[in-house]
Amino acid sequence: MRLFSINAGYFKLDGGAMHGVVPKSMWQKVNPADDNNMCSWAMRCMLIEHGNYNILIDTGMGNKQDPKFFSHYHPHGEDSIETNLAKHGFTPNDISDVFLTHLHFDHCGGAVKKEGNELIPAFPKAVYWSNLAHWQSAAKPNEREKASFLKENFMPLSEREGTLRYIDAPDGTQWIQDINVRIVNGHTDAMMLPQINYNGTTVLFCADLIPSAAHISMPWVMAYDMRPLNTLTEKKKILREAAANNWVLFFEHDPKIECATVHEVDGRIRIKETFALSEIDDIRL
């Protein structure tokens, strides 16, 4: 097995929304805001090369939306999925599976591309994976999440036979060999976190349960979360497992930190060490 960090680019979101009840005087030190109170965030995906599988976890926001949409989120930087796949010798045609943690636009927008007037899968040979509970929630969203679930990002997948499949697995059970799925419901209905057994080390793709290293702290819960108290419970459970078993946490949105290990200090979970995913084999875990 090989793991690659694939940054789909950067975008901006309101700092207050991303940090919830945490005062700006605290979060500003971690991720400084611009004059409009917007902070820069990564859209960091992961590629897993595992036997005959080339699995891409999440796809960023893509580039098919109109200028008005992008004016709200300010995509910036030179990174893209295509360029970063190419750095590791892969093309979109090499992807066998696309694992979508959830269907918010910054996680699945790159799953579908526009070709002429047609919306088609951006990874033409891949099977795309969601789960039925989350798919139904995205297809008929509540008013609070409606702006995050853009149907052009995922509905075209269901219109092509054999392209979309659902993972039907209880929390913590195996999806394929060496990859289990954790199901959490605080951020949105049935978000899926891949839990990867990488050469005996557990690597957790944190998605929006723990979007950045700063969100390891319990009170740092996004205002975007549908059920913030559930997020607290889920985060506490998973972080205690991570500390007890020396897991590697992979952050999708942290603008600088890719990975961290954690430990418990005086009853609180703290960062133990931070590093790039490419350094995982050199870190004493």
C-alpha cells in the first residue's frame, strides 16, 4: 500500500463559521483572517494505491461552477487534483474508486466535470462510493445545508449505470481489505471516515469531523455542523481511540498541517507530533 496527499487547491470560508463558539482572538492566531473575516483552507484529498485499487478520497470543489459561485469561496493557488496526481505518475483514468466522505460541494465538486453541455464523471473508469442515508439527505436537503449540496456535483453519477454504489456497513466495519469505515452524524447525516490500516499503522481520514489540527480541541466545532453536540461526542470517542492506539490523523482542510498524532495530557487530547503524509514511514509511531 502507498498513500499520497493530493491537494485539490485552497479556498476561503468565514473564520467565525469554521471555528464556531471559539473567540476570534484565539482562532486568529492559528489561521489569520483577511479583511472580510475569511480564512484560507485546503481541500486535501488522499490517493490510496492498494493492490489493484487506486482509491481517491474526496475530490475538492472542481471548476465547473459559475463566477458568482466562486466569488463567494475565492479558490486560489496552483494546486489541482490533476496536477498533483500527475506528480505521482497518475491520471484521472487510473482511478478505480472515488470514495466520497460526504456530498458537500468542497468534498465532491470535482467528482463531476462539464464537457460541452454535458456533466460527466471526472474519473471515467472509477466506481463512486457514497451511502444511501447520506445520499438521500443530500438529494432532499434541509434549508440549512441546501447551499452545500449542489445536485450537479453528484446527481449525474446516479444517472450512469454502474457508476454509483452505496457502502452498506455499520460504523467501524470493513469496506475493503485494510480499509474500515467510521460513520459520524454530527457534521451531516452519515458522513464516512476511511480508517486505513497502513502497514500496521491506523491512518484516519478526518474529513469534517476534525477539519484541521486546531479542531482537535473539543470546543472547536464548526458552526456548519448540523448537530454540534453529536460532533463533540463523536470527536471525543475517536480522539481517545487515536491517542490510545497512536493513530495518524489526516486533515482535509488544514492549510498547513497534513497529519498529526495525539496523546492524552492531564485528561485532554493534545497534539503529539505533526508531519506530512509523505513522512509517515520516517516517523516513529
